[in-house]
Amino acid sequence: MAHSAEQHDTPLPEKVVPARGRVPLIATTIVTGFTAAAVTFMLSPLLPVLLRDFQLTVGDVAWVFTLLLIGSGVSTILLPRLADVLGDRVATTLGAVFLAIGTAIPGAVHTYPALLVGASVMGVGAATGQLGVGVLRRHLPGESVRTAVVVTQFAQASGAGVGLVAGGVALSHISMQQFFLAAMCCYLVVAVLAWTVVPPSPRDRTAVFGVGNVVGLVAWMVLLLYGINAAGSDGLTSFKAIGFVVAGLVGAAIWATREKRSKAPVFDLALLRSGTVARTMLAGLTIGMAIQSVTFLIPFYVQTPPAAGYGLGYDALHTGLILLPYSVVGAVAGIAGGVIAARTRPLVVAGIGAVCHAVAALWLITSIPNASATSFFVAACVYGVGSGMVGVGLFASMQSCVPQSLTGMGTSMVGIIVTISGALGPAIYSTILQSKSLAGASGVPAEDRYQICLLVALACDVVVAAICLTARRRQQG
């Protein structure tokens, strides 16, 4: 029988916020989630712009997104756990500072290496928005897990919408360097706001972070992803590609072995004994790559000049506008998903979302030969419904299985598994895109490569739907 999330949600008296401070706390949580989500989505429409400005290949540009996601993986491990150990105030402020530093680097130095470093640091602060789940769950007495998850997901979805258009609007008036510097100022303001409003929490001096485990995780991920990118540019049989892929897989095996024996593992393996937790993690491992098909593939397709035989020739602003329904509808779907999750199992909500995601992918696959702006607009709306419900479903599912003291770890477990899958997405998709170019247009992917990428994403969506919708009620909890 399902355990209610509220059974774990016993408020801690010393952390309860007075009634007059609840509105500022909720507002700060929304602002934090809003701005943190914007950093990932504001880069998405700019990827083709970066390709032209720095004279890069699709594989090179994919590394900007991949490093951002790898940094997000580190962030989803460290920041929520820091919130459990050092308090929500410290973790939220530190995350905003990382975002400020990450945007300051490409703002100060307009080079491709600086952009890569900046993307990595921005990624380390990307999970700041997810901290809202713990902030509201711990500091608002009587609030349910559903409320904390829905508010946080709504803030992040709204921020994603602004991020999609912010880059295009800004670049029509200022340079890319000025854009990054303006973003830095915003994140510094958020850091001050978080430190001022979020209540302090007692420090747990007995906790161990396991920095070596985190470093090991990042190391084998980078090796594997570099190998996949090398296979796309140099060929599947190239020595460099094979060498890095093998090194990454060996590193993953060693890391997994050490993880089982570690006193401070990245994941609490005991939680995996719950059927619900295991299914939530499996679904997260798959859905991340499907979600990245939206933010990575669509900008490249719609910004391809029509002279290539396909594409819409859009700029960054119009690309953001065509993707805007993805985040706006996603925010509304997240609220609806939270209401449904309160009446049924959260995994059912995630499964419904995965089905919507699959429908959108199938729509684009069949539309691409004669794709139009309407095709992508409709796809963005349906994708938004899917992503909003999947996000709420997975995070609510995990939070219903962990006690309040492990709120951060529960967030980390879902966040890192989605991030690992999401980091693989751009690497795999760029490999497929680079496997065949248009005749006489080296570097411009053939149109059917996009259909192959979407088929991969569709397969991921189907797997997630099967995992979530076949869960039995007795496994919940």
C-alpha cells in the first residue's frame, strides 16, 4: 500500500518560518528556481550562433552543452547534500555564486575555451533551482511534498521559458559578452537574496561528502562522452574514439565497485530496495536523453538556412519563441501533474508524461520532410506537457520514499541520473548528425539524421512509459 508523502514530513520546530516570513521564503524559492533554470535554456537557442561565431563543428558546440550538463551532474550531487548537511541557506547561496562565476568567465573572455570553462562552472550551480524542494519541505510546517515539488517545478519551467527568449532578445541589442555579464549581475543579486531570506540550519558535522566518488563519476563520464564525440567526427573505428570509450567504461566499472564499498556513496544503495525508488531511477536514466532532444535538436534544425533544402533559417530570438510553449505549457502541466499525483501514484504521472513526449517525437518524425513553424510549435506544446508531468512525477515519487532528513539526497538521486542521461544526449545526437552531411555542404547534417535522432528519443520515451505505468501499487513506498 502506498505510503503518504506526508508521513515522512514531520516539521522541525527549530527551522519553522513564522507566518509573516512564509511569503518572502516562497518568493525567494521561486526566484531562485526561475533564474537557475534560465541558464541551461538560454544557451540552447544560442548553440548555432556559437557555431558560427567561433567557427566550430556541431561536435564542438555539443561540448558546450555536454559540459554544462556534466557540471549539473556534480551540482545535483553536491548542492542538495550540502543543504542536508550545512543548511539550505549555505547551499542556495553557494549555488547562485557558482552561476555568477560561470557567466562571468565568458563575459570577461570571449573565446571558445573560456566558454567551455564557464559552461562547466555554470553547470555546478544549475541544481540551485532544485533546492526549493528542501527549502519549502523543511521550513514550512504542514506543507506537503506535493506543494514543494510543484512550486519548484513551476519556477524552473517558467525560468526555462524566459531563458529561451532572453538570449535572442539580448543579442539584438547587446554583445554576447555583455549578455553574460548582465546574467552575472542577476545571479549575484539572487545570492544576496538567498542569504538574507532563507533561514539558517544547524550544521551536521558527522556527514562525509565522498569527494573522491564525485571526482571519479565525472572522470569516467568525460572519457566516455569524449569517445562518443570522437566517434562522430573521426569514425567509429578510430583509435582515439575506441580508446576513450573503453577507458570510460573501465572507469565506470571501477567507480561502481568502489561505490559499493564506500562509506560516503553518491547514492544510498539501501534506498534501491524499494521498488518505487528503483523504477524512478530507471525512468530517470532514460528520460534525460529524450528531454535533450528538444533543446539540442530543434535549434539546429530551425536555424538551418532553407538553401540547404530544409530548415527555417531562424535566428536565436525566433528559435526561442518557437520553443517558448515547451516551457510555458510545461509549467502548467507541472501544476496539473502535482494535482494528479495527490490522487494517484506519482509514477503514473511520470508515465503519462513519457507517453506525451513519445507522441511529440512521433509527430516531428513524420513532419520533418515537410516541416513548418506550425509543426514545431505543436511539438513544443506536447513536449511541454510531457516534460512537466515527468519532472513532477519523478521527483514526487522519490520524495514519497525518503524521510525529511534525506530530502536533499532524494533530489540528488533523481537529478544526477537524469543529468547523466541528459549529458549523453547531445553527444549521441551530435554523433548521428555528423555521420552524414549534405552533398556539397560539408558540416551540414542530412535531414534524415534528425529523424534518426528523434527515433532514438522516441525509444527512450517508450521505455520510460513502460517502466512507470507497469509499476504495481504495492511497490509504492
